Amino acid sequence: MTALVRRSVWGLVAWLCGLLFFLPFGWMVLTSLHSEQDAATNPPSVSAGFTLDGYREFFGASTGTSPWPPLINSATASVVSTLLVLALALPAAYALSIKPVRKWTDVLFFFLSTKMLPAVAGLLPLYLIAQNTGMLDNIWLLVILYTSMNLPIAVWMMRSFLAEVPKEILEAASIDGAGLPTTLVRIVAPVAAPGIAATALISFIFSWNELLFARVLTGVVAGTAPVFLTGFVTSQGLFLAKVCAAAVCISLPVLVAGFAAQDKLVQGLSLGAVK
């Protein structure tokens, strides 16, 4: 088998895998453009007529319920928590990789151990704490929770990225008299920018998609987009076209962020893979 044929075969396999992963989202978009009657047929009708009724319902055409407050709440919780995660994870990763502290492996294991507790196991204590402190239905409670949830993963990811920063650059900065804040902001951050971008995108996605804590700890004021999405499943039944239309709209910010940062994401996730 020649090299050209081999590359063509692997290219075809890559395209098939890509289409396989895209198929559920593509089918969801197609279903969102159908009427409820056509979307409920079994098997689903591919050739049915298209309509935007599902999207009109999402934006409250008949109910008057606006999706913008939940979307703004999700954006606030996701963006602010991601910024806090980066601000806390960068110095921690610096201390665990470039300037390693004593027993740094134990520190990393401690960070990882916080992810071993099932989220539902801490739900009742968190609810009681939020209730006693008056933080129920408060978007800043979600910011704190999302920051604490994503910080361990961010530290682990950024430590592997910062371990690839050339030590010579840091030594040169130290000789020039650069302090720790200057080194982190002007030396480490630009060099590890792909890794930081990958960490930020993953933290943002995890925060945007989180449902369990948002469903239990919020209500009318601080409800997020995933909580708003569950409102389309009612006692009257599952309105498939409306749910798919809402899911497409709520997924768009994550898809746009991933598409905009795809080059940084690939660079960051592959950083250190080739020695």
C-alpha cells in the first residue's frame, strides 16, 4: 500500500468518525425544524416540511417566557467562574511544576481526590449551607460552586502545560529582576497560552452544561439555561421539536466558543505530547 493510498484511507476514516460524532447534533437540528407532529413520528420523517415554530416557542411566542435571563445567568456563572479558575490554577500549577513545593505529588492527589466524591452526595449539605446563609437562588453561589468544581481539573491540566515552559526563559526573567506576578503574567502566560485556552474552554463547557446543582439550588432568579431547558418537559408530555430547538439555542454559545478557540484547543491538548 502506497503512502498516498494509506493517507487517503486514514483521511476517510477520520471523516467517517467526524460525521459519526456530528450525527446526533445534526439530527437534533433537523428535528428542531419540524413540526411536533412530524417530529413525533416513528421512524422520524426526514422529508417533512420545515418550520421555525420550535424556535418561536423557545423565545416565548405563545407563553411570553423569555429565555434571556437564564442565558445571562449561565453566561455570568460560566465566565466569572472560568476567570476565577484561571486566576487560581495558574499560580498553583506554577508551584507544582516550575517551582515544585515539597511533596507536590501529595498535593496533586489531594486535588484529584476532591473529584472522587459523587456530586449528589454533597447536594444536601450544600443546600443546607446555602439555606442558612441566604444564598439560595443566588447566581454567586453557582459561581463559587463551579469554581471549586473545575479548579482541580484545571490545576492538573495547567501543570502539564507549564511543565513544558523552557526553564531558560524563567532563569533569564529572574536575572532581569522579574518578580513572581511579572513572571506569571508576562512570561509564563504567553508561552502557555494554548494550554490556558484549552483549560478555560473546558472549564467554561463544564460550567455551562452543569444541571444538578443549578436545578436544586436555584429557582426563579438564578435559574440557568439547562434548568430552563428542563421546563420544556412537562406533565403534558415531551414536545420533541421544542426541546430540540431549545437545545440547539442553548448549545450555540459552547459551539461558537469551541470553534473560535479550536486552534488553541488542539495546541493545548497536544502540548507536551511530542518530546
